[in-house]
Amino acid sequence: MSDKAPAPPRDFTYINSVRRKPSEYEAVNLHCQPDARGGWDIDPGLVVENNRIAWELSSTKLDHPDWYAFRDPAQLWQRSYVKLQAEQERSIERTCEDAIAGGALADLDETWAREILGGHYRVWSFVEWGLFRAAFTSARETLSDSLSAVFTFEAFDRLRHAQDVVWWMLALEKAVPGFSDAGAKEQWLEAEHYQPMRRMVEEIMHATDDWAEVAVVVNLVFDPIVGEVALSRLVGRLAGPHGDSVTPMIVRTAERDRRRNQAWTRELVRMLTADDVPAAAENSAVIEEWLAKWTPLAIAAAEPLATVYERIPKTTGSFREILDAAVNAQAEMVGSLALKGARS
């Protein structure tokens, strides 16, 4: 007879964990939300407006036998997310304080400050706000709590990005004589070169009901093309030659969030198109349809920004090279998922 004590019972047996004991991320995130397929935790009396149930399988064209199988590659939950973003915000605040205290803003190019920061970069805050609203709505409709969590965090990423832009404008108004971002809202609403981008953001925000489509279009199409051109390349990388040491730091934190959101979206696509998923072929076809629809719209939204590029005093390369590089990188990323993009 063995004297070895029996192993303790496995915790959270309803969680499909790859380990004997679920991770902290799995334990705090999973099965907080009822299963729309009618699992053990569904409440048939849970209804919302128009007498429909709170979560419906018809909320997306995609299909998976277990939406709770999704895992965020970053393994974020509320505490780890707040810690991450608090660290990023402290870095931004310190960089700004040091730049002001050290007199670095005295070297800020006047045209760069007026045309790019007070104009174009301030306009970008409206883009982020629209994407915040799209992600926030999608978080409510997803079919598992692990998916709701990543959408919720992305929504607050976007809100953080929008507020950081406005906060930086306020700091510049105090530190740089004559600086102003007045007229940025009118630019967003009326300037011809922003209207294709505005239409795309508003269609994502108001006219896209499928939460999975929102993830695909924002993280696999809009950000890799429009975000790369309008923010990362035109603002982040060209700030240095114009005496701007703070804006690249703010942009880099947004890029870090963008990489994280692209990673979970890629993981979602892989889960939906895996060989053992019954609807894998149908899922691939739907996602490819979305890519074929939205990729040309993203290119069309980015192309008019050549007008902004022409205002930059010190540039490297050409706008066409920047746009082509972003489009090619996006196509390569889509190809790595064994999906056909609009250019295939």
C-alpha cells in the first residue's frame, strides 16, 4: 500500500486548460460570461432590449465549437493591464516633464508644431476615439469572456491614445508660445484628404455589426496600413529631425498596444481556421471576404495623406514608398495566416 498522499482535486474543472491547474489569467477571466451555446452556465431568462437573449451565435458570421478556447497571447487581466498602462503613462509624463524642464522644446520646428502636431496629430485623436467606440461595442457582443476581455482592453487602449494626444497638445500650449491645435475638429470633418479615413472609421464604428469583423478590419487592415502611414511613419519616425523628442515616445506606446492587439487577432484567426475546426474552410472564406472588402478602403484612406507629407519640412524617402511598404507588410502578415488578402 502506497503512503503517497492523493493528489488534490483539480481546480476549476470547467476550464479547458492545457495545464492541470489553470493559470491565473484563466482562473480570473474564464466562464464569467454565460455560454450562448446553452452550456452549464446559460441563463435562458437573461434577455436584453427587443426581447433577445444577451449573447447570440448570430453576432458573427464565424463559427467555432468552443469560443472559450480562445486565449490572449498576452495573458492580460485587469490587474496586469492596469499595471502595463500605468507604466506607459508614467514614461510619457516623465519624458514630457524632462523635455520641458531641459528646454528641449525650444528646438521644436515651428512648421512641424503647427502643421503636424497641432493639425494632423490632433486629428488622429478623433480616429482613436472612433475605434474606441467600435471596440467597446464589440466587447459587449463577443461569445466568450476571454474575447470580451481583449476587446475591452483594446477599447481602453484607444481611449488612452486619444487622450494622450490631447494631453500633449495641452502641454505644448503651456510650453510653446503661440502653439494651438484650433481647427483640428474642422479638419477632421471637412478637409478633403481626411474624408476617406473618416468614412472608414465611421463605417467601422456605426455600420459593422459583426464583432469578429471589427477585430479583423481594425487590427489586420486599418492599423497595419492607415495607422502605420498616418501615425507611425508620418508622426513617430519624422519627429526627431524637427526637434521633437516627446511625440515619438507617445507613438511608440501606441505601437506597442497595436502589436499586442494584432497578436490576439492573429491568434483568433488561427483558432477559427485550425484543421480540427469543423467550419474552418467557411471561416477562412468569410475572413478573406472581409479582407477583400476593407483592404482597398484602407489604402484609399491612406493615399490622400500625401497632402500631409508635403507639409513636413524634413522628410526621408517619398510618401509612395511609405505607403507601399505598409501595404506590402500587411499583405505579408495576412499571408502568414494562410489567408488571401485583397492583393492576392
